[in-house]
Amino acid sequence: MATQPKIGRSIGTSTYPITVGGSASWNMKRDYYRSASTGGDTRVEYRDLEFKGVAGGELLRLRVIANGLLCATGATVNAIHATGRVAAAGTVSGALNAIRATLEVAGSTPTPGGTLAALQLDSNIVTGATMGASDAFVRVTDSGATALQNLFNIASVTIASDTPTSLVSTHADHVSTHLIRCMVNGSAMWLLATNAHT
């Protein structure tokens, strides 16, 4: 007899999910909180998943599945939509992020191994798929009336054992040896890159 996965709590099933319909908008679940604290950090939800064995896993996995014809016509489907909002009368003295991804390695002189990243972008597309010319790992848009002026804001971070030794470095003029394809305003363009160090 096969061992079934253990589930602490579940709402609905894959066969009988909680279902809504009609043409109205639905919020399946929505909670409201407010912090008026003058110090410290307020977190709505804080979870830790500690791995002590060799198995892998995830603290949170979200899936949104387009399982129909022409889903999201004139709309958008997102597995995650994170908004960091500054209200009309609000200001920010520190930093506000819609998404913050932090890679942390603890210890005094650690050698964690593996392939570590604060953010991994992955594609999982079947053989024979016909992808559109505008499909990309990263898409940047301006939804509001005022556009952002920078694509990146990169600190000149020191790299201990590489040449150049900074994430952002000055360089002599080098011939471009590689091109990175991008779509800009619907047209294909290329970022110039070189394998020649400073």
C-alpha cells in the first residue's frame, strides 16, 4: 500500500476545488491588518522551514494554472503579484520593496557549496513549443503615468577573488564579444558584452 502525503490542513481538493463563477470579481481570501507601531518590525506572517536532512523542498509554492482557451483575455494572470505602495500622503525614509530576495550564508568562514542565488529565473517549456518573440525571462513595464528612470540600481560591490574586483567596474574600450538579446518597445535589441577583463 502506497504511503500518502501528509497534509496538515487543506481547503478543497484537486477534484473538488473551492469554485466561483459569473462575471464578478472574487477575493477567495482577504485579511486586513494595520501597524501603528513606532518601532520594531511588524510582519503579518513569519514561517521557517529548517532542513536537517538531504531532502529538498520549498517553504512556499504557488501555482496559477491557465487551463482554458485564451485565458486572461485583456487581463493578467499572476502566480505572485506583490505591491509595495506609498500612499498619497505617505513618504518613505528608508527602503520600500515590492519584493526583497536575500541570500544569507551564516557562520564565520563558511563554504556552503552548491549553486546559490538570491533570485533564480527558470523556464520549463516542453519540446516543440512555439514561443512568441516577446517572451522573456524578465519583462519590464511602466503601468503608471510616470516612468522610472533606471533599469538597475547596482551598488559597486567589491568581489574578493575576481578580475575585475567590483560588480561595477571601469574598463578600457573592448570589442564586444557577446550579445544578450532583449526586446525594447517591441523591437529586438542587444546588450553588448565582452569576455575581456579590465
